[in-house]
Amino acid sequence: MENSYKYLFGPVPSRRMGVSLGISPIPERTCSYSCVYCQLGRTKHMQSERKLFFPVRDIVDEFIHYQKSLQKLDVISIVGEGEPTLYSGLGELIDKIKEISDVPVAVITNSSLLADSAVQNALLNADIVLPSMDAYDEKTFRKINRPHFSVKYEDTQKGLIEFSHKYKGQLWLEIMLLAGMNDDDASLSKFAAILPKIKYDRVYINTPVRPPAESFAEPPSKEQIQKAVEKLSAISIDMLSTGNFFSDVSDHYEAIKNICQRHPMNSFELETFLSSRNVADIETYKKRLEEDPEINCIKYKGITSYRLK
């Protein structure tokens, strides 16, 4: 039987965490935000209400089946194609995975629902939580994250601060910097004023490296990124190395599409992935992707990236 999983994807290379197996407990592009920089494109299903989109048992069963592959993992990332805390079974899912695996469990969240005590409690048993903080006030929040109308900046900020002091695992804060939107010196000072209120272990500075949802979402200059690193005592994700993609789907083309559904690949990553499978005619696969009506081929910074429409 071909192993094309419904909820699992990867492993994919993570610059922060190494070899990461992804788990998506939410439907395609379901999120409480529609961030201008999102590598998956604009959000299809905007919502802030939590739901049990899929049975926890079904996701866990896929994970149990996957374990038979004996693929070495550094982390299991619950991330989804949107916001994973929208999944009301999140706490149970984390607990079930930790019962059957010693691999650390990480949750990547946009912080939108952290004011909800049920979400806070669901995250407490995760080994690593990576919350985003891209804005320092309501105006910047609306401009960059474009949240669901029910989500307010003040609530997300209070929730993040409150959760950080309750949580006992590793909290790695992420700030996405965008040129002309939140990267100037005044913005960096406002971020710096907020950080002491949050109990965190690391701060990562992120920038768009794949085609964003909106063409105007541009990375800052190297000088501004360095300023942010110094002012916020942060780590620039751009400076971290990455690894290779993996798929246990045997058909090369279907494996590529399976990965692109949840994690866009650029042309270099595509070449490395196919080379690792001893594929010689790489250009043939690029041509198929360019002609595939289900694939968006986007030129960004002179590099072609592929993602599912």
C-alpha cells in the first residue's frame, strides 16, 4: 500500500529543530490569520472557533503506522496548514503521541488563541512551543497578520504573556520582520519593550524566504536584521543551516506534490530531493510541475518555488 498520509507530512528540514515530522490536525489553509507573508498563500478558511476537525484516534493511528518506517527524527511538529490550536483535540493529541514516542513534540502557533485557558492547558505538555509575535500594536497586527475579526491584538499579547509564565517547557518566540512594516528602529524598540514581560528561552528573527501571500511582503535589509538580532538578543533563522526533504511515497512526482501541499519547495530543494532518490531527469519533473494545474510556480528573488494551489 502506498503511504500517502492524510495528517502526517515529511520529515521536512527545519532550520530551528532539525529533522521534523509534521502533523496537520486541521483542514487545508484553515487559520485565524491571513498573514501577508504566509508561504502557503492567502487563507482559504478564516475562523477563530476551535473544532475537532478529525478524530484524534485517526491521527494517532497514522503516527503509529509511520513509526514502522524507523526514520530518525529530531522533533514531531504539530503545525498544520494554518493554526493548529484551532484543533480542539490538541491536548489529547499531544498526550497520545508522547505516550508512544520519546521524540520531543513541538507546536508552532500564531498566538491568536493563547488567551483561551483551554488552549493554554492543551499546550502545557508539549516539549517546545513556538509562538509568533509579529506586531507590537493593533495597527501593525491588522496590517501584517490580518486576523479574523474576533481576534484582538491586546488579547493575543496578554495570552502570550500569561501562557509563557505558566508553561514549563521550552518557549521559542518568533518574530517575522518585514521591510517597511515592522523592521525600523522604532519598531525594534517597541518589540524590545515587550520582551521582558514574556518568559521565553529563545527569540528567533524570521524573514520571508519563500514566495509570500502578498508580493509587498519583503525581507528587511541585512543591516536591519543584524540590528534586530543585537537589540532583541535574538537568533536569525536566515543564518541557520537546513537539511533535506524526505517522503516515503515511492512515486517521485506524487512525493513532490505531497510535500508541496504543506511545505513549498524551491528549485534547489527540489533538485536535492530528487538527487537523493537517484533521479537523473530532474528537468522533466520541473516541466511537469510548471504544467500541472494544481501547482503554483512562483518566481521569488530569482528562485522558482513550487506550492499547491
